[in-house]
Amino acid sequence: MLSSSYTFIPTFFLLLSLPLLFLLGPRILPPRHVPPIISLPDELDDLSLFRKASAPEPPRPRSSLPSSKSRLGSTNPRPKIAFLFLANSPLHFSPLWQLFFNHSHTPTARLYNIYIHGDPTAQINPPGGVFADRFVPAKRTSRSSPTLISAARRLLATALLDDPANAFFALLSQHCIPLHSFQFVYNTLFDPSSIQLAQLGQFQYPSFIEILSNESTLWDRYNARGRNVMLPEVPFDKFRVGSQFFILTRRHARVVLRDRRLWRKFRLPCLKVESCYPEEHYFPTLLSMEDPNGCTHYTLTRVNWTDSSNGHPHTYRPPEVSPELIYRLRESNLTYSYLFARKFSPDCLQPLLDIADDVRPKQEALGSFFCRDEKDAVGVTTWDEGLEEAIEKMPTTENPKQVQLSRPVLEEQY
Ligand SMILES: *[C@@H]1O[C@H](CO)[C@@H](O)[C@H](O)[C@H]1NC(C)=O
Ligand SMILES: *[C@@H]1O[C@H](CO)[C@@H](O)[C@H](O)[C@H]1NC(C)=O
Ligand SMILES: *[C@@H]1O[C@H](CO)[C@@H](O)[C@H](O)[C@H]1NC(C)=O
Ligand SMILES: *[C@@H]1O[C@H](CO)[C@@H](O)[C@H](O)[C@H]1NC(C)=O
């Protein structure tokens, strides 16, 4: 009798506490993060933009193109790099990028365009300077959801449509910094030793995108939207992972915008948010299916995953910033030096500006990473007259006489 009432009392309280748990549970336990689903109107909006951007490019009349008279007297625009900033907080490093772009001027032309996708809920003040009026129509983005894929595709589409001279498309975030001068970046992408081969149609510029297949978390990430939902479009052995920060050629940017098949699967909402990073899978998976040999399989944006937490890489803080750090971040075992790096905390701006001073003579400016003359840098030929001339002669759509010939060549090169 006594013993049974002893067991009765705890059982009674246990039963009493069950409904309480249901009532109070949501208040005690942290709320589950529910990523937004892409709405139909947003989806249709994007679809029409992507369709326009990936349509066959018609030859344009001479007058509709921005032209720049070159030193050599021709009016061919040189190929440009489109810098795509995907931002959900202010562009803290804009003064650093201003320096970077300020040194991009050649006697003949501006060789870049900037596009910014700023999350509309983040209230990003326009940084002015080279960033003035460079915001593209944007929609909300959020981690663990396909919204980051959509934002990147929106940037690609806008840049494709905006300037036919955009030949490479570099995706960056507000936490990225440049590790080299603009000239260095330009020479790395438009590898001077390949220009003539490209002109002859014997060489195609690659996309610099990381594509990995043997990461230990891949199976969980594959199933993050539910078991077997990726089939039949994406079998597990075709599923890839890689950094979201890529540099795509024009050809591949159009492949990405034409895709509907894989997108149907990657747009599905994440059920297991902790292993769902759609933007790290969509681009590597798609491009490794479509053109594995046209991609480097590595990225040129350095990141430090040592001691990462909660899916975030190491974030550099001011005391870590030094010329030596910049040199270390550039180092690569691959063909090319790293061009960009992440992630840096906003307060690294001043220390970075301090070492980026290119006014002092080269020997003094140890950390002068925007210095034009980087002959000693890894694997790079410096800009020279011969190269300028070769690029000037590159076929473009600008010259009406060359249109018929150059269109397929341009498409094939980039
Ligand atoms: C970049 O150049 C412009 C004009 O040449 C100048 O007004 C601006 O201050 C420069 N910005 C930086 C960060 O040096
Ligand atoms: C993945 O494969 C590459 C090259 O085959 C190898 O260098 C790397 O160590 C592998 N990574 C893992 C996590 O197995
Ligand atoms: C990477 O981050 C770790 C700390 O997490 C740091 O000790 C290491 O020096 C960093 N590596 C580089 C190359 O910066
Ligand atoms: C290059 O390879 C060496 C030896 O495998 C390794 O210790 C080093 O971390 C690598 N450097 C980079 C930047 O990956």
C-alpha cells in the first residue's frame, strides 16, 4: 500500500507535466528555424529574367554598345570581369574595393562592372563611389534555403544582360577581400598565354568553381530535403559540393540560367536545416553534370575552415591582419594564386587599408597588395604591349564586319 502510493505520486506528476510540456515546450525550447519557401510570383519573376538572359544572344548594332576608343584607335571593347556582390549586411570593405577598382584603369577602358544583390531586409546603405547605382532588384535571402541560389542567378542574369563584354562573373560576399591588384586578377583570368589559342578556337577559358565529391557529410546533405526526393534528376553519385564563391565564364553563366531540371529539385524546402546548404551544391552539381572538363574544380577564393563552428569558417579579426597573412592567404598548391579571401570581420577594414597603401615605393610597401607591378608573384605574366594588342584584336561583337565570325567564337571562348 505504502510502496504503491510512493510510485503513484511521481507517476501522477509525470502525467500532469506532459500537457504542460506541450503548452510551454515551444517557449522553453529554442524555436526551430523555418527557412522561407520561394513564392510563386517570385519564381515567375526570376524565370522571365533568366529566360531573357539565357536566350541566344543576337548580334547588336554598333551604336547600342558602350564603346571606348582605345589607344590603338580601334573601338573593340575588351572583355570585362563582372563582380557580383551577394550581401546581407553593409559592404564594410567598400573603401578597400574602391582602391582595388581605382587601380583598374588602363589608358583605354574600364575592364569591370559591379553588381550588388542586397537583401532588402538588411537596409544596406549604398556605399557610393564605384558602388553607386550598382544595386540590382533583390529579394530576401536566408541561410539553409534555396534563396541564395536564386540571388546568385539574379546577379548572373543581370550582368549577362547589362554588358555583352562581361566575360567572367565573380561571386563575392561583403566578407570577401581582394588579395591582389586588379591587373593581377585580370591577367590570371584572361591568362595571356592562352589568348591567342582562344582566338584560334583551340582553347576555352575555364570556370573557376570548386567541385568535390568525397566530403563526409555529403549523404546527409543529399537527403536534407527528404529521402530520394532528388531522384531521378540528381542521383547521389552525381551530387557535388563546393564553395559558393565561384568565377564562371559567360558560357557557364548561361548554362546556369537555362537550367530548370535541377532547379526543380534544389528549390525544395530544407527539412534538415543543419545539413542543408543548397547554394554549395546546386552550382557544382549542375556544372559537373554539364561540363566537368570546362571547370577547374577549385575556387580562387581562399577560406579557412580550421576550427569552424556552426558551418561558419574562421573569421579573421584585426590582430591577425598583417602583410604576412595576405601572403599566406595567396599561397596555393594549384595552378593559380588565390585572388580573394574570406571571412574578415568588419573592423579589419582599417588594418587592411593600412597595409594596402600602394603610394610608397614597392620595396617599402611590404603589404602593398594593390601594387600594379607584381612580376614576382606566383605564376603570372605581367601586362605588356603585346598582350594588350592581342586582346585588342580579340573578336568582339562591336565590329559589324566581324559579327558573323566572332559570335560563336566569343561564346566558345568564355
Ligand atoms: C578613386 O578615384 C577617384 C577619382 O579618381 C577619387 O575621387 C577617389 O577618392 C578614389 N578613391 C580611393 C579610395 O582612392
Ligand atoms: C577527396 O579527394 C581528394 C582528391 O582525390 C583528396 O585529396 C582529399 O583528401 C579527399 N578528401 C576526403 C575528405 O576524403
Ligand atoms: C586558420 O584559422 C586558425 C584558427 O582557427 C588559425 O590558427 C590559422 O593561422 C589560420 N590559417 C591561416 C592560413 O590563416
Ligand atoms: C599545400 O600542400 C602542403 C603539403 O601537402 C600543405 O601542408 C599546405 O597546407 C597546402 N597549402 C594550401 C594553401 O593548401
